[in-house]
Amino acid sequence: MPISKAPWTTTHGWIYDVDGELVGICWGKTPEEAERNAQLASVSPEMLKALGGAKWLIDSFVFNPAYYKEYLDICVAIKKARGEE
């Protein structure tokens, strides 16, 4: 699944990719809340990449990683981010 080019930036709740293309708009009860929501959403590509790296690391070094709830949480989050769940 393609993702808009990172890094993403925000301005007043609007999220832009590295090429300046609009990726999304976040709302909030106040302009500050909208910007905070956008800040969180704007790091989605980096968080997905980090979760993928964490999953790889756990898969590589932990015996029976599916035993751990945290590992399963990582797997679910990755699937949701990719639109697979």
C-alpha cells in the first residue's frame, strides 16, 4: 500500500507530504487541539516504519514472540495502518 512521501509537516491542522501535497486535515475543539491532532497524525509514516523494525527485531531474537501481548499489539497496529484489518 503506497503512503504519501514522508516526512509530513503540519500547519494549522493541515498535513502535507514532503512535496507539499495535502495529505489530510485534522479537527479539534480549538485550533491548538487541531494542530496537536495533526502533529500526531503527521508522524504516522515514521511510527509505521519503527513498528516494522521493532517487529523484525522481536521476530529475530525472541523465542515464541506471539506469547507476548505487546508483540501482538504491534502486529495489529501494523495491519491497521496498512488497511489490512
